[in-house]
Amino acid sequence: MAYQLQKRNLAVPKPYGWMERVHQGLVKESYYISEAIGQGVSLSDESGILKEEGILTQLAKAVKKIHDSGLFH
């Protein structure tokens, strides 16, 4: 996924590697390692940040840019 995002000129942390554990043909675990993103926060851990002015607008614009590039999650 990171390669596809980079190919479409979308800003993503530099990928270093990934791994999947598959059992009976199904992915049971998936790991992705990338460069650190500094001041990033998890929206699930910091849900209060969504109340800050403009955060949801910025998030919506970022998701729209990803969708407009042809990638869907």
C-alpha cells in the first residue's frame, strides 16, 4: 500500500518492510515497519483531538486525496 501511495505522490513515511502470518490461507497477523512520523497521534487514543478546529476538515481532505488518486481502504 505504501508503494502505491508513494507512486501517486502522496506523502507517507518511508517504508522499511512488512510481514504477514498466514494460517490455512488466511492472514492472521500483519506488520508494517516505517520511518518514525514524529508528532503523529492515534485518533483512537486521542479522540479529543477531533474537537480541535479544522482537524476533521484536514482529515477529510487527506482521505479525499487518497480516494481521488484511485486508492480505497
